[in-house]
Amino acid sequence: MKNSTGNPKPRCAAVRRTTTETRIALTLKLDGTGAASISTGIPFLDHMLTLFARHAVMDLDLSCQGDLAVDGHHTVEDCGLALGQAFREALGGKEGIRRYGTGFDPRNPLGSEAAEPEARRYAPGKTVEPEARRYTSGFDPRNPLCAEAYVPMDECLARCVIDFGGRPFLVWRGLLKSAHKKISAEEKNQDASSAFRFGLAREFFQAFANEARCNLHLELLYGDEPHHIVEALFKAFARAADAACQRDPRMADRLPSTKGKL
């Protein structure tokens, strides 16, 4: 949608959420620069949300006061709920967005290493900027055909696919055995990512999917180190969210659906 000057309307949202368990204030700007100011009381979650904003190229301010004396569950879940609500409000009627956060086309000269030889066939002599190819394959706004959301981190590889189609559903694969395992005292003291648990990450993404009303498919293809696993998932989530929220110039202000509503 455009304003009276003919420019696209800013896609922003402000969410205030107060319960007996948490108090959250959040602002989101979808068309941002990757700036973030995060304070949840859980340093590891702060790290994940900060890198989410940077890799989604969205501006995110979030402060949360939660009942951390109980545990981190309510804080993590409610931050996911608030972020999902902010996405839903910022996207508005969803006219003109790409909607889906996945897809690879070999004609993309800015995508994956594996596609580079094929890309040279379609764009001989094309210079591929290193920053456009930091990840094995990734979305670039100059190319309307690619929004791959695979992210490696050392020994880990994570995949995320999103559809902002109005239907909440989370698919969580590759982590079921670790999601709710009992954490030993040694693991709790090892580092914050071990204490954070994969199960808490799942609660965050389930909450986001519920409030954003999106299909959210997350999969760990392989990996071992807890910090790397969760970080790869959040980065893949960021890349897919960025791709799905991009405006598609071919759609103009039309809805990316034949139903007439998303």
C-alpha cells in the first residue's frame, strides 16, 4: 500500500503486552536497517533476537520484565507472542508481499555457490558481491526469484520456510529428541545456550507462529553444539522472514492469494 505521496507506507508496529508473568514493550519496523535494542533478562535470548533483527534487516526494540525467578519459559514464550503479533500488525492486509519465505531459481546470480556455474550461463560476466553470498544461498532484494533460507554454522545446517498465509502451524524437525531432555547440573553451568534448551526455542517459534498466523517450518538437518544449533535456527528464521515480507513489484497492491483475504 502507498501513502498520499505515492511512496510505500511504513510497515511498523508497536505492541504492549502485560500479564501476571511478563511485561513487554516492543516496536518493529519491517523495512529497517537491522538495528536492535533487546533486553529480556535472558542474555542468550537477547543475542538471538539481536542477530534475528540484523539478518532479517528489520529494526526491533524489545524490553521484557518476566518472572525469571520461576524460569525462562514465560519470558521466551511471551516474547515470541509479542513478535508474532507485531509482524501480523505490520504486514496489515499483506497486499503486494511475496508471502513465502523460500524458493531457489538457478537464474539467480546472487545465490548459492552450487548455483554459481549455472548463474554464469544466464548472466555471463556478472560480478557476485561477497556480501550477497555470505550464506550458502540467500535472498537478495535485487533478485525476485530467490529466498532460500538455509543457514550453516560450523557443523550445523538449519532450514526455515515461512508462509504468512493466515494459518498458524509449526513444523519442528530434527530436534525432537533434544527438545525436552533433562539438563544435568554440569550442562546448566556449562553455558547459557545449554540452559536455554531447545525446548524453549520451540516455545518461542510456536508462539510466533500462533500470533503471526503463519506456517513456520524449522528443521535442523544436522548439528551438535547447542549454541550453534539455536543460532543457526534463528538466522534461518531471519532470512526466511526477510524474504517473505519483501514487496513483490509484480504484484503491486494485489493480494498474493486467490481467496481474497489472508
